[in-house]
Amino acid sequence: MSETGGVREVKSAARTVELLELLAARADRPARLQELADELGVPRSSMYALLQTLIGRGWVRTDVTGSLYGIGIHALLTGTGYLDSDPRVRLVRPFLDEASDALGETIHLGRLDGLSVAYLATRESHEYLRTISRVGRRLPAHAGALGKALLAGRPDGELPDGPYEALTPNSRTSREALLADLAEVRARGYSVDREESVLGIVGFGFALRYDVPAQDAISCSVPVARLTPEHEERIVAVMREIRAEIEAAAPGSGGGADWR
């Protein structure tokens, strides 16, 4: 049994969290009881009891037949509470509006979570609208502008050996290729994702250095068809200025808990 801070892990709590994370990761693909039991390596009867408990509390939902399971609405309510209570998110939101107004492109705020980036806030372009918001979703850090901006602030030794997941034909899937790219990010001061996470989209990522190492980053995403050299130069200039404004405002954003 693993330990955290010298305290032994509670097995039932760990299993509950693992189940919720599994259901959340499946997105629009509901799971059957046996699938969940097999995936988590627990008896079918124990999984059924756990699911029924979570259904009763709104954390898991089931279809009319009672045979398919998905993440419940209370996961959304808890996630919203996280965003509303986080002082960094509250600090950055107005600056996302400023960047969006200045550039007319999609602006993101993301936070590193292991080897992935979780999207915390988004301002969508009026020119390019997504059908599904990215807020609350995760992307492998190696493949996007947000993640590469944050990985560049960490020792190379923290990167796993690979190969890494290919989200598009342009994704860097080897450790060597990613390390070379991160070296360029450090020299340049920002990251560039040229259709590595989404075909047709280029992203520019800027780590927010109010934490060391940086945990948060902002990015600007623009369709390739609209990205001229002049527009790219303006994006970089505006995003650098927005980053400086955020970092200057960060020391006065306290008053809440110093979250780890």
C-alpha cells in the first residue's frame, strides 16, 4: 500500500478516485460493469456496490437499462468549485479577455498535471468556434504549446523515455526530438505547436513564471490559414506583454490559501 506524506493510502478511497478518473477519461464512451471491474482489477460484486453508491450521490450516472455507466454531474460541480476557488485562475481570467480582444484568436490558460496539461480557462475566437469547450480537458504536455512551455522549465531528466503519443503526424514522439524542441523553447522564450496537437492549428505558449518551476501557462491558437508572418509576430508581441502584466499582478493576488 502506498503512502503520502507518511500516511498510508486508504484503499477504498483510492479505488473510488480511480473509478471516477477512468469514467472521466472515457468521455462519451460509457462503460459496462465488467469492463470497469476488469480495468481496475476488483471483483464484479465490489464494483457494482461502489457504482450504486456513487450513483446515489450523483458522481456516476447510468442509462435506463442500468447496464452502462458514465461520469455524473457532481464531477462538474466539483470542477467548477475548483476553478472558482483558485486565486491564479481568478487573476488570469481578465488578461485572457485582453489578449482575445487584442488578437481576435483563441486564448487558453492551462496547468501542468503530471505529464499532461489541464485546461482551466478559454476565450474562443469569434472567427473559429469549437463545438466543445476545452475547459476541464487534458492534453499530453509534449504535444501542445501550453505543455511544451511548461516542460521547458524543468530538467530534461524528468522526461520519460518515450515513445510519446502521436496526436497528429507532426507530433514529436521521440525523447530526442522533444528535447531538441524544448531547447529551442528555452532559447526563444516561448513554445510553438505547429499542428502537433490539432491539424490546421498553430499554438504559441508562454509559461507564467509566478511559480518556480512554472505550473501555469497561457497560449494563443490560430488556424494555419490565417497565420501570416506579420500576424505571428504580433501574436508573440502581444502574448509576451500579457504575460508580463500577469506576472506583475501576481504578487498582489494573494489572500487565499497557498495551494500545493
